[in-house]
Amino acid sequence: MPADDVPETFHVTTDEQLRAVSNLTRHRIMAVLRFEPATITQIAARVGLAKGSSSYHVRLLERAGLVKVVRTRKVRGVTERYYAMAAQSIVLPDSGTGQPDALMRHAVADLEAAPAEAERHVRMAHLRLTEEQFAELGARLDALADEYRELSDPSLPDASFVFALFRPASHEQTGGESA
């Protein structure tokens, strides 16, 4: 399916959609479908699941509108379905106060599961920024992610780019004490 036919964004708005994307296995299935359609068998092999489990998770994603069948073909009398993402990117609602951020949980799980010998670039920097600087940095990071997403080639190995730019709660807000 040409990328032109795929909407730019899909906004997660319902509880069913949020439950679907909050699951790590389904997150990994969506990562498989990020660049090209795949069958249940192909998804199962890439994610390391049994075909039945893979089918179950794909059905939940399809019911939530996050993935869709983009083509079918007959193979020995059986209809094989190819699934793809329903949009180029998924926009999650903001986490509520005190609730874990599903996207960051998945990113950390993926980082921990990545081969230890693989090249990584992980960094945390504590900054003090004006509101304008904060907004500019966020916009620059968004633009950088968009630029490299446009350069992505499905024939190349996957690479994940995750960033979190936020203002942490102060000790006064959390009731904690300074060390």
C-alpha cells in the first residue's frame, strides 16, 4: 500500500484503543507493521509469538482501528491477509497524573531487550530552559524525528528514536526532600 494512501496520524481516543496500544506485545506488532504489510505468520516469526497469539493481538489492534487488512491472497485454498498500520503515526493521549506513560514504558522495554552488543546512543541531560527554549527544543526534536522518518528505508534494519522532554515535578510538588 503506498504511503500516500495512509493517513498521517491516528489519534487514540477510546479506552479500547488505549488498551490496545498499552500492551507491549501489540506495540511490537505495530513496530513490525511500521514500514510494510505482513501476514500473521510473518508477524509471529518477527515478534517471536505463536501464530494463534499473534492472530489474537492483531485482531484486537484491528478492532481498535490501529491496523487494517491491506490485501489478501489465496494460498492453498486459504485466504492470507496482509496487515498494515492504519496511519503513519499514532498519537497517544497525555498520561494522567501519577499514571505511567505507555510509550516510555515500551521504549524502555525495547531498549532493555535490544542486543547488548548493538550500538546505542542513550543520554539523559538535565537542562534549565526558558519556556521559549523548551518549546524550541521540542519543535527541533519533532522535526528531527520527522526528517529521519522520511529517510527511512524498509530494507534497512530498524532503529528506534525516542525522546522525552518534560519538566519534572519539583520536590515541593511531590512532597520529597532534597538529598
